[in-house]
Amino acid sequence: MIPRDRAALNAIDEAFKNSRLDIGRQAILCVSMIEGILGVSASSATRAKMEEKLLHGITPVHISQALELLRQDPA
């Protein structure tokens, strides 16, 4: 992972640290942020899988897992 990607992951992670939103809403918002930053749209199935990963926490590890799902999206 290049340093710019690591910085983006850390920025997303930091944005949710003190969030008052429940984890489900955080996951939805995080997926939207990822799509917006990358300028892509995930399929509904991939979006759901990404949100499921992020329900475990909005951390760099979980964000990376969600990004990998997005990379594998055939859409």
C-alpha cells in the first residue's frame, strides 16, 4: 500500500473515532465516503458486503477489507 492510501485510510478511520452514529449508519456512510473518494459506484451486492465488513468496526483493517471487496466488484 502506498503512503497516500495509508493516509486516506487513517483519515477515514479518524473521521469515525468520536462519531455518535450507531455502527450501522457509520458503515453506510463509510462506504459512501470510499465510493466518493474513488469516484466509483459499487454494485448493491458489493456495497452490502462492504457494509457488513465495516459493521465489525471502522478501522484501517476493516476499511482495507472493504476496499478489496470493491476491487473485486465486476460492475
